[in-house]
Amino acid sequence: MRISKKKTTHLNRRTAQRESYDLVLIVCEGQETEPNYLESLREHEDLSSVNVVITRDSHSDPMSVVNYAIQLYEERANEKNPSTLFDKIFCLIDRDEHAKFDAAVHKANTYTVKGKKIITVIRSYPCFEYWYLCHFTYSRAGITKTGNKTAAEVCISQLYPHWHSIFNGKYGKNQSNIYPKLAHLSQTAITHAKRALADATATAEDNPSTEVHHLVEYLLNIKK
């Protein structure tokens, strides 16, 4: 697996100022959907881009996400400046059909620095869009590959009618400024996601469920 060689330790530190709360790195599997949502959350909630660093680098699978997160953390560690070191790292990954999904989760969970766990994996089954779906409805009906559609594509197709009903338009993975549109439904989404995750744990059936609410709640409370 090839990791980008470009220097990334300067990300978002040239114009914004660091605030007193945690310094956080969020590494996303996708280039558009997750970063678009999280960047609009960061802006809407007035969080510093120095404190909350979100990657837009292209990653084709969960293992590359975890490897990249470790690379960025170790680059900061090599600066020998404690004030630039990330306090927390979140890796957003989709189950979808990735062969190395479990291996990536294991690597993230076992990566420690001086005995301290650094990375929190935020998993979605089958994909990040299930988090969007939680804003509109609660469902634990399995989302699986159907015909030519992957499970992720099926999930997105289930999102379409809700999105059109509320926003009178089509959902697209490259849409920007999404968080402000959904902010009034965030608590509903958190409630549905918590309920789905609890049921997934009780039944040992993860599909569908998500852990995105853990990250969202953390960011909404990061200044406290």
C-alpha cells in the first residue's frame, strides 16, 4: 500500500489560531462525503481548523486510512513540539465490501504511544450515508448488495426520497455545506444512531449501524 509522501504537518496551521481545546486529526476514507460534512460542521460550530484537522486525501480502503493517520501522527511527533501533537485521532471507515476492514480496525486499536491508545475508529455499516439516513428515520433492516448495486449504493438509494422530501432536491456525494442543512435534525440522528448501535451490539448484527454520532457529539462538546 503506497502512502502519500507529501508533507502534511503544516495542514491548516498557517492562517487559523490554535484554541485551548483538544488538537484533533480526522482521517476520512472518502474525498468528498465525509470531509464535506465535517468541514461544514467545523465552520458552523466555529471550531478552529488548527484544532480540528480534516484530511481530504484519497484512500481506497480502511487500511490506508489507518496507515495515513499513523503517518500524520508520527510526522507531528517528529517535530519535537508537544503543542503540535494531536490529542486524538479519528479514522472514519465504511464496512462496504472492504476485505481489510477488520485488519484495519485491529491495527488502529492496537496502535499505542507510551501505552496510550491514540486512534478511535468510527465505523459505518455499510457506509457513511447511513448516518444521514438516521436524521430522517430509524431502521435496522439489513442493507445488502442488490443486483448491480453495492450495499453502499443501496443505502444511498434509501436516502434519496427522504432527502428530496426535506430539501426538494437530489442528494449528491459531492455536496458541500451539508451540516447546516441537517443541524436541526442532529439530535434525532444521534438518538437513532445510538439506538441502532445498541441493537447491533445486542444482536451481533452490525448492518446497518454507525458510530459517527460518537465523533459528532465529541466535536459539539469539544470546547467544554
